[in-house]
Amino acid sequence: MATAGDSISGMLGDAGISIPKFSGSAIMMWGIIIIGSILVACSVAFGIYWVFQYLRWNKKVLLFRKVSNRIIPLVNDKAMFERVGMSGDYWLKTKTMKKTLPRPKIEMGKNTYWFYEREDGEWINFELSDIDSQMKKAGVYYVDEDMRLQRLGIQKNLAARLIKESFWQKYGTTIMLIIFVLIVTISLVVLFQKMQGNWTAAAETARAIEHMASAVEQMSQNIGGSGVKPALS
């Protein structure tokens, strides 16, 4: 029974139009190529977008807030400088907190800015002051050296009494040193034994060369004493 596809192919054939036939394997191969190309394009696009976002949000903002009468770091967010208008002004825009702030001037590190949130919700760019200077102005006395040494001694005594070292922690270094010395000694003994035969052969060779030199010298003396001269060419 002729199908609709066969009828259409026959009509196109009568009109002089030929339709190429595709096998199932060819269709599958082209499908894999198309899907792979789409996946590669999506991966490249995602990588470009990620790099762009990384370079765009290149500032770090650390927000401090007063919690239970303590000033603690609360939020660590990314930010960027965004141009405002055409006069070259910038403001700071945070990524997660969605906060827009005037451009900060105090930098606590490379592209790192600290802010403190006041009671009214306003963020203030700040830096750490000289704590030693403030303590001296407040009349605070520092810990005496004798008290510090005494505290260290107490800590050492408590550690010796309460913290028990294992056998390996106590003698591990000594054991490893002894093993190392034994390995080096055995290696040297084996090396000397292997080289003993070479030393004997070298000594015999030296004695043979010495005897040969003595014989040559004696022959030259005999030739010179007998008056034998070499024949002229």
C-alpha cells in the first residue's frame, strides 16, 4: 500500500525534484551535533557572563552592627562602583543588600570597605583607630611582664599535669632519628662491601703499571749502555 510520503515523493519526482534520503544513524548523528553545539554555546555564554559579573562586582563590603552591646561583623557583601550621570561621579552599589551608598573614601584593604550601621539605619564608612593610643588616654594599665610570665608558667604546669602525651608524641622524634641513623649506616656498609672488589682491582692495575714502567726504564738504560743506535732511514 502506497503511503502519503510515497505519493509526495512520486509527485516531486515527476516534477524533477529529488529529496535526499536520510538514514536513522545520520539523523541521530546530526541530532547529537546540534545538541552538543547548543551545550557548548551555553557553557561559553555562562562562562563569559560569570567572568563579566566577577569583574563587575569587584569590591568587598563588610558591614558592622551593634548586637547586644557588641559591635560585630554582620554582612560580607560584594559591591561595585557605578557611574552616575555624565560628570564622572560614582556611587557604591551592593549586590546582596541592594544598598546604594556614596562612594567610600576609607579603604581597609584592596577594594575592601568597612561600614557601620547606625541606629537610624545609615551606613557610615569607617576605619580602626589606634587602640593603644586610646587606652593610654583612658589611663588603662597594661599587663605587667612578671604577671605574663607567671601566667605562662601556670599554663605550662597545668598542661604537664592535665594533658597526657602519647608514647609516639613523647618518643616519636627519637625513634625516627635512630631508624634514620641505622638506615644510613647499613647503606654505607653495603656500599663499602660492593666497592671493595673495585679497590683491589685498581691496586693490582697500579702495581702492573708500575712494573711496566720499571721494565721500560731498564730497557732504555740497557740500550743506551750497549751503544746500540737506531738505524737511519
